[in-house]
Amino acid sequence: MEATAVRQASGQSGFGLFDTVPEDLLQFGHGTTFNARKAAQFLSLKKADVGRIAAVAESSVRWDDNIPEAVQDRMEEIASTINLVAKQFSGDPEKTVAWFRARNPLLGDISPRDMIRLGRYDRLRRFIIQAMTNQVQVK
């Protein structure tokens, strides 16, 4: 990202405030062009999973212009986190989805995908950002 490049060029290091808004490496879109269905499909989330994540009834989950705001917002947050992880894998979608599906001992031997499905998205996001912060400090 440009902010990271500027910090590196000036000799500064670290994880910046705006580094948490990743590039759209996996082409989910942003704002009015955001495709919530594509983000859900990337993680193989069912409508029941999305309903639980967004705290809406499964029957309310839809992918057209009448998508519930809670679903749209939560899926956009998840897509942003997916793109943060994708950046670590140079935008490789196969490696990114493999990371989300693999059980992780640092997460209590549960996969990141299952953390999202079980409503532990915020904890996962904090874990990812902490790991990225530690990675920058080690370099």
C-alpha cells in the first residue's frame, strides 16, 4: 500500500492505521459494487451461517438489491479481512482459502472459517491484525 511504502522509504516501520483497509485483491468490490455473495462463496458459507453471523433470520438472507443492511455490512467486514490475509499470500486465492480452512493451533485448533461461522469474527480479526503487527516488528 502507498502508506506502507512511504513509511518504508522514510525509514519508518510498523503497521499503520490505514493498513487495515486492504486492496481488493480478490475482487469482492467496495460500496455499491460489493458482492456479498462472492465473499460468502469464497468461504463456502451457507445462508444459515450468514444469518447467524449477521444476526438475521436465515430466510432474510438474500443477495439481490434488497440484501439486509446487517448482512451487507458484516460480509463487507469479512471480505476486508479476507483481503488482509490474501495480501500476505500475494493475492493468491488458493493459499488464502487454504489458510481459512486449515485448523490453526493458535486459534484453539479451529479453522478461521469456523471462527467466522461460529460468530467469533471479531476475535479472528484482532488475531490477524495482531499477527500482522508482530510480523512487521520482526522484520
